[in-house]
Amino acid sequence: MDVTCNMIFSFLNLKKFRLLLALTGIFSITSCAEHTTQTTNMNEELNASVKTDTATFGTGCFWCTEAIFERLKGVVKVISGYSGGNVPNPTYEEVSTGTTGHAECCQVVFDPSKISYDELLEVFWKTHDPTTLNRQGNDVGTQYRSVIFYHSPEQKEKAEHYKTELDTSGAYGKPIVTAIEPYKNFYSAEDYHQKYYEYNGGQMYCRLVIAPKLDKFEKVFKNKLKSSAKTEE
């Protein structure tokens, strides 16, 4: 679904292709397997001299979300994980049941002197369909909901402002169902989910779903990309 908006913002998804490759530990395209998870304090891993902020977004499959946001200038780190639920340290399998309350999300650590929260919101709105409830493409369930977890009153105000503006303008032709919720937890996903596209770009799901989405994203946001992203094949 392509959407034209004055100020901000589209797409497709299709992730029921994700499968695990059984014994080898190499993952093909579909779901994922088991690992231990833990809450990640990403700011501890960053250079203390860099003043950073954190945004937490859910746009469906976190493989796609991570691949997009990590290409932006000013983004220091992106981690895939689970947020918003009631079960501590959930596994991928538990989250996939749709009973833990978590959404597949990415925590985006960014340098506000290089990229603003407003700019991150622009990317958020433009790179998924915020009108489908608990669904992105073939991925269905509350874990795939469109959601913004705000870390401050300012983030909440901005998220609600843009949601209202887009709804009022009729940008998507349907009501926006994106949830805007207070941040309460984040659990890093299993290691094999991290930088999934970078390490598994040849897999079918990456080629058929993520690569075309990235191509659109890079054309729209070409002036906001890291130099390394611009030179990737």
C-alpha cells in the first residue's frame, strides 16, 4: 500500500515466509527459535560522551524495523526485542502465541543533535501500514501491532500530534489504529534476531519482503542515510 502524505509517510509485509532451518542453527526466512532473553540497557554500551535518547517502535516484524532504522544518520544503535507485555524475559515462542502482551519492537538509540524524534516518527509512519489492527501483511496477532512506546511526555505529545494530523488529513484513507503507550519494559530478543537482514540478506524473506521495502525507504529518505547504507548493494 503506497500512501502519499503532505508532511509525512506507507507498504506491504509478508512474513509468513519466516522458517527455521532445523539443526544447523542457520535460519532461513520465517520464524525464529529459542534463546535466553534479558533486559538490555543500551545506553550503558554507548560512549558516555555522546548524549543520546531512546525511541521504541513496533511496526510489525522487527527484522524489517531494525533494517530500516539502523540505516539512518544519527541512529547509534538498534536492538530488536519485545515490549509492552506482562511476562518477564519472554522467549520468541512465548511472544508468538500472542498471550504475553508484548509487541515485536525495536529500541532505537539516537543522537538528537543529528536526528530528531520528529524525524524518527516520520520514518515510523512512512514505513508500515498503521491502519491494520494487530496485523502487518501476513503477520497477524497482537505481537505485530503498530505501536509507539513513549519515554517522555514530549514523545507522547509528538506521537499523538502526528497521529491526529494524519488522521485528520485522511492521509491513509482509513483510521489509524497505532497505539501510543507509556514505555514500561523492553526485553532484548534472541541473538539470532539481531541484525537479521545484515546476516541473512540472501534468505527468501529478506529478498522478497525486506529488500523491496528498504529500496523504497532509501529512495524516500536518501538524504537521511548513513554513508555506509548508501553504498550497500
